[in-house]
Amino acid sequence: MKTFIIFLCFTLMVFSVQSQNEHPLISKYEGSVLLEAHVEAFMTYTLATGPAERDGFTKKETPDAKVHFHIYQAPAGKAIEEVWKNYILALQGAGFQVLFKCQGDQCRSGTYSNWAVLLFGNNAYNTNQIEKKSSLSKNASYIYSADRYLSAVKQNGNQKIYIALSMAQLKDRVLYFLDVIEPASLEAGKVTINLEYLQNEFKNNGKVVLYEFPFETNSAALLPESLNLISTIYDYLKGQTGNVYYVVGHTDDTGLFDRNMQLSKERAASVVNELMKKGIKQSMIVPHGAGPLCPVGDNRTEGGRALNRRVEIIQKLDSSTGIKR
């Protein structure tokens, strides 16, 4: 009786853990065991929509998202084809559109063979980084040999929900990754731009990068909330007499190229004009516009575009230093 009670408690505990970690949108294949699960509250997820080649996927989507990662083991004796087709039918029945589906060599372009490693590497989903809850979970790393992959999307109002499924047959069992990729917004405003921050950035990097500088949309007009930031930049520059700084405007790649180039120049000039009004000499700050030519984020994602809409203030090298250009 004691043994039975212990077993019953263990069973209930496992069921509770699985229920907490499984996503309500899509279930496991009936009888599957959840080996590992974790959630990333915000990340740029790489969703393959075409085969892999050495330099990346021929097609992909990279949504900024909250991602629920799961590793499952299907019931013993279940063939991979049965588990695979059940998921395809379930997704189609739930209104998901399959973006890309591949098996074996269809997942690769040319002779490139490590497509699964490329996929999981992009998403930082390394099973060695996940707490191992059972000896079985150690075998989940073999999913790298996955010969089946599926990506799907469902429109939910003006937002998209994605599913990514990777599957491998390992002797007498099937292991599969099931990722649910939900819309997520970047929680901005976590970095304070103060005098100490500027001093450290210029000391360590020779420049400061100001993301989402407060301009009106598609305009060089500064918003009222920019005034504190302008004042902080002024407080730094007023003590830097003798130095020269480039003020460089950047845009994302949406819209016309010529318009973006012009807008980036106008925004840099707006910052310079405000600093001059406060007393910074014109010879000390030189405005330039780089438009969309120097992205630091992926223009195909909202988060990437936000990173590309920025102003950089770069200390100009003194020609007397003799540093070759």
C-alpha cells in the first residue's frame, strides 16, 4: 500500500508539472511525455520557411515573440509518420496555414547537412542549457538529427501566432520539439540615458547610440520628451571643448530609399540645432544622415526596425593623432 501511495503521488506530481508547462493552444500527441519545457518572455525567433544552406535559410521569418519551448517523447511503438500526420491535421483543422514542411533532403539546399543545428542555434535552444530532469531528456539532443520540420502561422486579429515542429525517430521512440511563438512587445525604457551613461559609452566605445530618439513619425520634428535627452547630451558636450562629434541619423528600411536618406539627415540636423541653441558651437557637432545603410537589427521584424531608427553621436578622431584612415 505504501509503495502504491508513493507511486500515485509521483504520478500526480508529473501530471501537475506537465499541465503547467504545456501550452493550451496545442496539445501533445496523446500519451507523450514532456521531457523539457521553458519560456522566453521576449526574443527574436527564427522560423524557417525554406530549406537551409550554409549561410542561413533560403527563406525565413523572424518575429519578435514570447516563445514556449517543449521537448516531448511520443509513446513507445508509435511510428513517426503517425505522430507527424496527426499534428498536420490538427494544425490545419485549427486554421493554421503551413508555411514550410520538409523531410530529409527537402530541408536542405545543396549539400548542406546541418540544417537542424542551424535552426536550433539561431534560437539558442541548446538542450545542454536546459535543466536535465531525467536521463531521457539527455537524448533530446539527438533531435539535431531531425528529418522532419514544419512551420505554420495563424492570423489572430492583426497579430500572428506561429507553430514550429521538429521531429526525429530514435530507435523505438519518437522525439519532437514543439514551439509556440506568440506576439510580444519589447518592454522599453529600461536604460536610463544620464551623464554617467554618456561618459562610459564614449570612454569605452568612442560613441553613444540612442535608440528610438523621440521624433514625430516620418518627421524630423523633435517631440517634447526629447528635451531631457538633449539636455543630457548638452551637459556632456559642454565639457568636451576641443573635440568634434558626428551626429548621425539612421532610419529603418521601410519606405523609399531617397526619403529615408533625407529624413536621417534632417533628424541629425534637428539634434544639432537644439544643441546649438543651448550653446554648443557649430564647429563641434557635424550632422550626417546614413538612412537605412547601416542596420543593427533585422528590418523584417518590428524589434529590428526599432533598433535601426536611432541617432549615433560619434567622437571624431583628431587628425593630429596620426591615426591612418
